[in-house]
Amino acid sequence: MKDNKTHNSITLTSGTIKDLTTEYEIFNIRGSVSFHQEIHTKKISTHGHSSFHFDVKADSFKNSGSCVLKEHCSIKEIINKGNLKINSGETTNLISTGNLTVEQIIQSEKMNLIGIVQAKEINSKKFQLKLSGKSVIERLIADEIFVEKGKVTFPLLRKKLICNYIKGENLRLSYTDAEVVEGETVVVGEGCNIKTLSYTKNYTVSSNSKVQHIIRREG
């Protein structure tokens, strides 16, 4: 553990942290570190194997290693380039280019994801996902939803989004399997298999996608 004199920042390389009394504005994690206390700070940067066993509140959180947030997090901006597992939380902006797991629910203003997502529930105003493999989201709710294949090609990986329930206003879906899709304007692009599509304004379905039931609802 390295501590500077101004207490602006602290760098941690190993150990279990449970009795940190000084408040720091910046946490730098460079090894295997486990936090067993609440963390309230401005910035967290983790490049190793980290776990947070209590609530986390921060302005900025950047992960390029393997990290688990086991309780609730309230973070303005989350940038993930590694493996990140979140129990529950809220954020203004979430950017992920690695693997993202949400065990309960995450709420966000804007989410821009490239890679693989496993989540119980995502609630956002703007949601964009570029698939690089199989992603599973039980409930996806957002005003705007855009799902497409990522540019990077791995022939052995099945690039699909699998959902039980998708709801929003403007939806553009590709390579999505869903039980129920509800929206105002819904564009069903390539490679989709949807059991029930419910819309209020208009919809289109690509020739190589399948929709079993289409229902028009009153707006």
C-alpha cells in the first residue's frame, strides 16, 4: 500500500481493506485487492483483480481488469474494458467494451456496449449494443434501443441477443431472439426471432427474420 501525503490518492497492490479511515479522492488498484467497507470517492481505477463487498459511490469508475461490485453502486460514469460484474446500481453513462454482468438491475441515462452482456434487468434512456458473442438480458427497458452485430468477426461465436422482454419507444433490433417486444416504432432487422411484437405507431420486419404474433396497441 502506498499513501501520498495530501490524501488525494492511494495506490493499492494487494490485501483486504476494511479499516481505511482516511478519505481519498482517487483509488488506484494495481493488483488483487478486496474492499470490505463502503467506498465514497471521486475516481476509481482498477487494473487487477478487485472486489467491493459494500456499497460504492464515485464520480468515475474505470476497469481494465476483473472486478466485482457485490452490493449497490452509484457511479456517474463507468468505463469497462475488462470483466465487470455489478450486483445493482445507477449510473449516468456506462461504456463497456469487455464482458459485463448485471446480477440484479442497472439504471442508466446512456449505455454504449460492445462485447458480451449477461443481465437480469437493464433500464436506460439510450441503449446501444454491438454484439461480439451471445448476450442474455432478461428484461431490457429503454426509450431508444439499437442492437447490431459488432464489426469484429469471430466465426465460431454465435452473435445473438436473447431476451425475455424488450420495451421502448424507438427500437432497432438485429440478431435478437425475444419472447415479447413492445414499442412505438419497431424495426426488426436481420436475424431476429420474436414470439410477440406489440407496437403503437409502425413496424417493419426483415425478410430473414421471424415474428410469430404482431399486435397493434392503442397509443
